[in-house]
Amino acid sequence: MSAFVKASVSARITEKLTQGLSPVSLKLIDESHHHAGHGHHHPEGETHFRVEVISEKFAGKNRIDRHRLINGLLAEELAGRVHALAISAWTPEEKSTL
């Protein structure tokens, strides 16, 4: 048996966002079960995600730039199995006022 074990899509997303954003908070939700029977659904899930992330790396960036940053970090996953990614991204200061 190989020593290499392929990480789940969720694990790879979490690792890349953690390394790239040093988040104060990161919540990744697999919403694939809501899309069963729809196009791009995979029987094992991990095709549709919601991410809620708080990071200082978003300071001075508008919503589009924050999404571009996250999409860039996850380019490999978005080009593969991940069909949809809903993003909520805040700085710690913004989140504290909500």
C-alpha cells in the first residue's frame, strides 16, 4: 500500500486557505447534498461549498478582490471537482461590527 493518501477536497481547500490567508476564523461547509440530482453533482459530494473566512489579508480589498484572492488560491480545485463556491470574506474589524 502506498504511503501517499489523497486528501479530500475539503481538506485541500482548508489547507490552501489556511496557508494563503492565515485566517482568524475559517468555516467550510459542504453543500453538495443540496444539489443531488442536479448537474455537476458527484456521488461522493464535495462539489458545492460555502466558505466563511475572516482574515487580515482582506484589509484594503473590495469584495471582488477578496473573491479573486480566494479563487486564485483554489484554482486547481475550481478547475476540477468543485463546481460552486459561495464566499463570505471579512476582515476581523468588519466582522466585529456585524
